[in-house]
Amino acid sequence: MRKPALLILADGTVFRGGSFGYHAPVAASLAPGAMPQGSGEVVFNTGMCGYHETLTDPSYTGQIVAMTYPLIGNYGASPDWNEGGPEQGIRRKEIKVSGFAVRELYDGPVPAGRLSLEEFLQRWEIPGICGIDTRRLTLRLRDGGSSSGLILGLPEGEKDFPPKHIERALEFLAAYPSMEGRNLIGDVGTREAQIINPNGTPHFVLIDYGIKGGIIRGFTRLGVKLTLLPGSADAALVLAHKPDAVFLSNGPGDPATLGPQIAMSARLIAQHIPLFGICLGHQIIAHAAGGKTYKLPFGHHGVNNPVVDLRTGKVFVTSQNHGFAVDENSLPGNLKVWMRNANDSTVEGLYHETENLMCVQFHPEACPGPQDTAWIIGEFVRRAVEAKKRKSSAG
């Protein structure tokens, strides 16, 4: 019998379930302005598998993730599947989400050498809740939009939640900051420059706003030399490494808050440096070119999101994790829509008519998800190689 727990949304919706993983915060511990583990923006992920990669994706920082697939945990957890990048200089916390919600938690045996899902959450002090109606939760988030939420634990000695505990939780959530307006890149990513595959070519500088390991592997498989720089890097530091191209990574939070990162990208565009990006990097590039972003009602989180390549008419199934999107009406005339979401027509990719600039909102490296768009990282590399050849010929 699991100890009772509640998932409470800011609008007062309550989901009753059982506690698993690390113990959730109790009502008496909730302090104004605090953001304990087990609190955050509640989003749903539609993947049928890949829960380990979801838990370790830095873009989920500050969020409680609810899985729509009903049975989660049946193959355990392995560090080999971690998606966090090489976070040198800070404590490497493998799980990035703030909380985890599932319908049915598998608690049987897992293959030798793996942890159970519950053990994995316990190791990294992440609260979970199981046994809730995830279908009702998903419909609530789809119809009403993402919401701040809290996994509330039951204090020792209590058998149930008195109304005053729920009232205190709702007071806490009423003051909880929205994801809109939050800068979270300081919570993830490397703190020091790192060289990966030093003998490779071409040379990419990767700006780490919370980069996924799959992106790094995608570049190194193609023989690229990578210089990984912190998200605080400015244009002078980037250019000092003499890159053939610059790549802006995925990451958490609101892109509109990243003034220095947008200014850095704008300077690179002005100096005609080949510039590419994924997810948050895509949004930063849009801002740097003069565009804007906006908060989606419930975002795109899953591995089955269809996008259309407007130049070829081909449709790809993609892996996505984002709560913001580029405002197409804000884009300057020379920045064109390359990819579009087939479900809601949001912008999924951009290219520039005259600059060597391309970016996508989705994750071509997947991890988890389909490999339909893995070729896009190769396209970034091909463009960098061509630009390097042109520069050599001109110089």
C-alpha cells in the first residue's frame, strides 16, 4: 500500500494517487517564493516509451511531467540512456524534471544492471505520483492550458489530507512563477569550455543552454570537432575559438528573457558566421533576426509530432519538447519558414535567404523518438563545410 499523495493544479483541480520515488513536500514545508522538487509547470508527454530520456532531458527543468501512456517503468533505468550533456563544473544531477506523474507504475523486476524507476527517482530526490487519472489530467491541460502544480506529500502520522493542507498548497501555487518570463539556462549546462573530438573537422562551437547528449553524439558521429561553451558565452568568446560554424542548443525556460544570448546571436548573424539551432536555439535565432516568440497553451511534448518540409512537401514524424513557439507574423522578410507543424501549423523550422542560417524547433537527433529527421544535423555540417571551402577559396 503506497502512501497517499496529491497532484494539485493552481486552479484547484486535485488528483489523488500514491507516492513513489522521493518523498514529496508536505504542506507545512511550503514557503512563499520557494520552488521545491515536486513543484513546477505541469505538462504531458505522449511518448509510449523513452521515459528515462524524458526524465534526463534538460529542457524539462522546472516541470512536472505526466506520461499519457498508462504503464511506465517496465524496463527500468540505465545511465547509458541519460540525455543530460557533459555538465562540467556543476553537480551532475541526472534527472532534470521536478516531478513525475504516471497512471500505473511497474514495480516488478528489471534487467540486471538497471535501477527500477522508483530507485532512479529516489537516488536523485525526485517526487513521483502514481495511480492518478492521467487521461483526465491530459484533457485538463489540453483544454485549459499548462498549469503550475505541486505533488503534495502526506506528513508522518497523518492518514489523509485535511482541507487546510490543500488550502495551503493552493496559496503556494497562487504565487508560483509562470514559465513565461523565467530564465532557467543558469540551472543547466556546462560551466567551462570543453573540447570534444579535437581532431575532427569542421569545427563547431556549441553553445550549451542545456544540450542533450544525443545532439553531441549526432555531431561526433559525423566527425565534427566540437567546442562546448557555457550558455553565458558572448560573441567575442565564440569568435575567439575561430569556429567554422556555431550551434545553439536546446534548453529550458522562456527564450524572450535571454537578452545577452539574443544579442550574441545577432552579432554572429551580422558577421556572416554560419549559425544553426535546435529548440531553444531555434527560438533565440528567431529573436536575433528580429522575430518574437509566444507561449503555447500546452506545448509539444512527445515523439509523434508531424512536421511538413514546405520546400519539398515531405512529412516527417518528430520528437519534440517545447512550450514556446516562434511568431510567424513577427519574422523579417528574409527569414523564411522551412518546416511547419502539421497539427497546429506552428513554425517548426526557419532558414535565411542570404545568410547561412537554419534552425528547427523539434529534435532531429530524437532520443527518444523516430529518426526521420536525423539528416538535418548532417545538413548543418554540410553547410558548414561548404562555407569553409568558400572562405578558403576567397582568402
